[in-house]
Amino acid sequence: MTVLGIDPGSRKVGVAVLTESGEVPFRAILQPDRLLEDLAPLIDRYRVEVIAVGGGTRGSEILHRVADFGLPCERVDETSTTLDARKLYFEAFPPRGWRRLIPRGMLTPPRPIDDFAAELIARRFQGTR
């Protein structure tokens, strides 16, 4: 089952597509005011079957908005996804140069990681099935 994970926020929304095999073919950070317009082509392109929305900031609002796509929509607990997303980010983009000498727990990613949090939300949803 292909899952679209959404990490809702007031200024940015992380999204990630997770395939049944565990691959992540798409990951991005979108603007909340253009969310539906930007998600429509992704849903078609990746044949998304279900949408998993994090239960944090604006989660209920975004859950209601994406329900217009006619797909099953589930709310997922997003407790500790920010910390776990940081770890996932550094697995995908290991520190280089002198930064590799600093413990990863002390490093801050150079960009927002809401898309990695969205991947974790999708993985949590898949894990409950």
C-alpha cells in the first residue's frame, strides 16, 4: 500500500510518499496555502492509496482538507518524530568534513526536516497495519 505521510504545520508542511516496499520516491516541504494543489499530482503520479496525517499543529484542519481527495485518511501520533527525523536526516546525509567529528545528537540539520518527519508518520501508519 502506498502511503502519503503529512507532517502538518502552520508555516510549512512536510510530505513523503512511502511505497509498500519501504522506498521513499518523493519527499518535500510544501506551503500550507498551496497544499491541495501540490498534492493532487503526487497522488496521481505515485498512486497513493491512503493519507496519514500527523496529529500535531493543524493536524485536524489538514486532515479535513485532504479528505477531499476521496482517499482513506488517518490521523497518526507524531510523538518524537522531530528527534527521529533528525536521525533519519543524518543517515541520509552524513556529516562531512569537521562536522563528522561532532556527535550527531549535537548537530542541527542545515535545512528544515519536516519531510523526514512525514516519512516517519507514513512508516508509523504502515507499522499499524
